[in-house]
Amino acid sequence: MSTSTRVAVAVSALLLLSASVLPAQEKLTEHTLQLAEGATGPPAKVTDFAWLEGHWQAEALGGTANEIWSAPAGGTMVGMFRLIKDGEAGFYEIFTLTEENETVLLRLKHFNDDLTGWEEKDETVDFPLVALEKGQAFFDGLTYERRGPDEIQVYLAMHTQDGVLEVPFAWKRVTSE
């Protein structure tokens, strides 16, 4: 093999190696990540998120927020969010966790208090999974951190006209008495 061929092979090998170690994620805010352009999420199943199941409540966004998650079934979990502000419904969200392309996607739609949608009929807000660690799920701009069986800390990266704002939600499990 000639010297120029060996150099070309070595350079090609280095390029392939460096491409395989490029980060799949980038920091978005202090507690959230975003999926790097062209990257795919890590392998995951909806059952990896079973710890979200239940009814959760937090003081956030100037009111009381509720989030309810179903148990995993059929490769999906379904949930809803409600904000009560000044004694009235502010807005709602319907969301799903689904298995797609061997990873998990969180998809949601927003609704006003009269159920008129924020997004167009066929549009959703999608949060692809970026990283999954013990007790933590990093979606693109949304982090769920399990703090115990009855506490979850969530961080949402909200895009505003002034940049990206990180909004925390300290969820506590609602138990029936």
C-alpha cells in the first residue's frame, strides 16, 4: 500500500471515529438539553417512564397545575395538564409518550379553557428524547427528574422574545385519602 493510500485510509478512519463520538445532545438551559441536529434519541421504551404514572400537582405559572399520567400500555402513555389560575381554568394540554424508531417521543397539544386549540389541527409540539438516566428523562427542552416516589422536578425551556427561559415545576404526588 502506498504512503498516500495509507494516509487517506488513516484520515478516513479518524473522520469516522470523530463522527461517531460527536455529542447527540447540547445544553439548552441550566437543567435542559436539546438534541443535536441530525442526532437521534437513545434506545428507550415507554415502560422506562412508568414512574410518571399518577396524579401530580405543583404551584407554577402563577397558579395550581395538575398533571395526570396513565400507566404504560400498548407502547404508549397518555396524560393531561391543567392550570387553575385565580380560581379559573387557564389552559390544558393533552400529551402522549410513544415508542417511535426505537426511542420515545413526548408529543402534546395545548388548548384554551373552551378547548380551542393553540396548534393547527394537524400540528403538535414534539419533545424527542435526548438522554435517559436513572431517575431522569431529558427530552428536547424538557427535563423530568425523579426526586422520590412522590416528587418530580420538571424543567421546561420556554422560548420567549428575550431568549430561552427555564421554568421549574416541583410536582408532588396527589394521593387519595
